[in-house]
Amino acid sequence: MPDTTPAPSTVLPALPPLSAQAERLIELGVHDTAGLSADEIRGFAAETDGEGALLAVHPHRAPASALAPVLRRDGKPGFVVVDMPDVDAFTPCSVELPDTPLYVVTGLDRGDHMANWSPDEALPALTKEDRTPLLLTEGIHWVLQQPDALERNRCFMTIGSRLRKPDGSLDARTPAIWISNGTGRDGRERRNAPKVGWCWWNNRHTWLGFASTTGRRS
């Protein structure tokens, strides 16, 4: 098992103001996907105290399958791996979300200090630090607003989203966001594109941290 002593993660550039994040979502058409008007998103951003926070749309309004394609890196659109057709069935697990179409996520951390940990090892460590893991949709929102949050060899898992099977147990797949190498079924044309995929719950990856937050509020 890896050393579980917390160490500082990479400090990333500050997120844009909420007003700029709202305009970004409108530019990408996310408000239409969510069934919201541009004025509703602008109004929420203007009325919310969210310095340094991430503006997020509730996953019921804007699921991962709709958000991933609007990601961009090197001019290439994001995508969901072909063996994850059920991506939108990965819903919040032990994470309380505000019951509103829009909310903010505070105290973001990419979790670089947990690279080469398994999700099973990382989750209790995050809980001990009074943090909760990001949802997949929140991770996508983060990269939409701050592309530098996704770096080659410094990508992240979003283990706040899990798939519960019909028998009540949790699927062993855990979602993550990283950068495609353009190999296998990704296709060479997708090299360097943002990629939504999955890893096993008990596996470790040197290039995947565990993104987390200190809180969410409407």
C-alpha cells in the first residue's frame, strides 16, 4: 500500500470568475442542454459569492455524455470511451448535491499527491481530510473552465460517481478523465483529445490523482 501521508498537490491557475464561467457554458450551449436560459445562468453567477469556485450544472440536467464532447484540447473534441455506453448511469455515491439546477464547487484539488493510489485507498484518505471526491460531471466542468487542470501524466479520477448494479452492489469501474494516446479503439485521430474513461476500483495508476472538493452549495 502506498504512503498515505498527505502531500501538497500541484497548485493550478485560479478559475475564472463565475461570470466568465457562465459565459463559457453559454458559448458551448450547455445551458440549452440543461434546459436553462442564458439569463438564468448569468443571474446565478451574478448573485452567487463564488470566488475561486467552479460553476456546475446538476448532472440530472447536463449528463456526462452531453458534456464530454464539448471538451477541447489541441482543437480536438472530448469523447467517452466506447466500452462505457452507460456513462450517465454513474451517479453520485455518498455525495450530497444541492437540489438546484446550478451550484458551485469549492476548494478544488486534483489530488496529484494520491497518484498511484487505488480508489479504495484514496476514498478514506479524502474523508479523513474532510474532502469529498468530485463527480464525473464536475470534473468535466473543471476542464471546460480550466483546460490546464488536465495535463499529460497528471490527470484524475472522479470517484464521487459510481454505478450501482441491480443487486445493490457497486460496479467495479470508476470514472476518470485523461488524455488519449490515440491507440486502440480511440483511433489515431483522437491522440491528445480529452478522454472520459474508467479504471478498476482496486487498481493504481501513476498518472491518475483523485480530484476532490471541500464543499458544494447553491
